[in-house]
Amino acid sequence: MMRLVHAVGIERLLVELSDVIEDDFRRWDLFDKTPRIASHSKEAVIELMPTSDGEIYSFKYVNGHPKNMAQGLQTVTAFGLLAEVSTGYPVLLTEMTLLTALRTAATSAMVARHLAPKDARTMAIIGNGAQAEFQALAFKAVCGITHVQLYDIDPMATAKTARNLSHFGLKVTACASSQAAIEGAGIITTCTADKQFATILTDNMIGAGIHINAVGGDCPGKTELHYDVLSRADTFVEYTPQTRIEGEIQQMPPEFPVTEMWKVVSGQATGRRDARQITLFDSVGFAIEDFSALRYVRGKLAGTGLYQDLDMIADPDEPRDLFGMLQRSRKI
């Protein structure tokens, strides 16, 4: 996966991936849709995210263990699979830890293309963990951001992000507070990791015309925005039944109005109406985005030599003679 990203170029990949995700949002009605299948524990969550467009089936396995970092482990790991619906045969099995980071950022930037102020060139990123650099580069490549203002409660995380972004043509400013980070920003991205109700942004911090890209609230009991921020903003989501369980809007009553982004992408709903509107993308990640990322990778792999063509399923000479194949394998 790393070699593929370098072969394509990370910014070009983020642009192309955002386009593929947008294309799949336009054909939203074709897909099976269900909230992710989650196994929650006190410390973490393990999830399956399946979908199909009727021709290709996909799923992703992903975990979220925020305290892993203290043990030197990734907080999120993932792998995914594509299969042909017509035969049920798998055609791609791939890592998705990196790919999830890429598709999350590409989705955020695709949404901002419809919702953010067109003249926004400065973005604040609050929470400078594993997702921060991907968000910055996606917004640079897709939306034209030139300046990122960073804040994290851990100064070492901010220093890491600033260092990693230093050669990508962005102006990078490390800030001492979230309030300083959002000053002058037309886009605010929140991507903190703690699994708890938290208040990263309060109502008094949000001025007219801001676009908020809320990435961190992605499971029950975890939010980043104050209730009053949601009350003022027009909220856009991926798949409402899932977001009401996991997103910022879990704080709100069931009748709280939201707009699904596929309607904006397909022209059935309005995104940004005017310069003073506050827009909020309540991002939790949805299976169709993983489907898009997997089919994008499969298309890019042809002719690269970056994959192994291995048998993933039993293939007996006679489909009914599975046992005979097992016995014959003793001679191999």
C-alpha cells in the first residue's frame, strides 16, 4: 500500500479518491446500507462495515482502541475485501489502516468542496494525531488550502504534524490553544481520539461562515462539539441511522434535522447557501467510502506488480470433490 501511494503521489491519490467517493455517492440508491456492525467493549470497539452495489461486495474490518498508543500500538487497524457478487469469489484482500486514513481525508475534502467557503485558504486542525497530515494534504489538494493552524493538548503531536508537513508547500503554524488555532480559519477540522464526551469547540468559538469538519466523534459516547454549536449549524451526514448512534448528533433529539451528503452531491439538496451559513460535516465514516477506496485501489494495481496473485479459496478440479483435493495435496 505504501508503494502504491508513492507510485501515484499522495496528493494526486487524494484527489482521485475524492472523485471516486463522490461518484459512488451519486449512485447511493444502488448500495446496500446498514449501520456498521459494532462490538463495543469498555476500552474499544471492533467493527465490520459491509456494503454492495449489486455487482461488487465489500467489507472492512476495523478497530478503534484509543489507549493502544500508550503501548506503542496503532489506535486503528483495518483490512478490507472485495468480492464478485455473481460468483461470491473474493478478488482483493488488502490492508486498510493506511487506506482508511486516506479515504477519511478524501471524504472530508470532497464534502468541503460542496460545503466550505470557496475562498477559504486557512484550516485549523484540532487534534494532531494519525489523521492530521492526511486531512491537511487532502484539503490542500482538493480545496486549495494554503495554511494550516495546528493545536493538540500534546505539543509533541503538533510538532510531529508540523514536521511531517514541512515539505508539502503549506504554511504551517503551531498554536498554543484551540482558540488560537481557529483564528482566521474558514475551515475547522476536529480529529481527537479520546473515547468520551468532550467539548473541543464551544459556541462562542464559531463565527459566521465557518465550515466544521468533525471527524473525531465516531462511536457511541464520544463527541467533540458543544450542543449549542450543533444548534446553530446546518448539519450534513453520511448515513443518518449510523450517525445518530455514533456522531455528534447523538447529543441531539431524534428529530434534529440533518441532510445526507449524497443528496447534495446529486443535486437533490442544497449545501452552502450563503456566506454567513455555518456548515457542519458530522463525519463517522461509512461503508460506501470503503467500497470506493477498495475499488480505486483495485483499479490502480493493474500492471504495477505491487500485489501478489495468491489462492484465497479452495479450487478443486471437481467442485464437488473438496475432500479429494485435500487428499491429493499430501503429495504436493
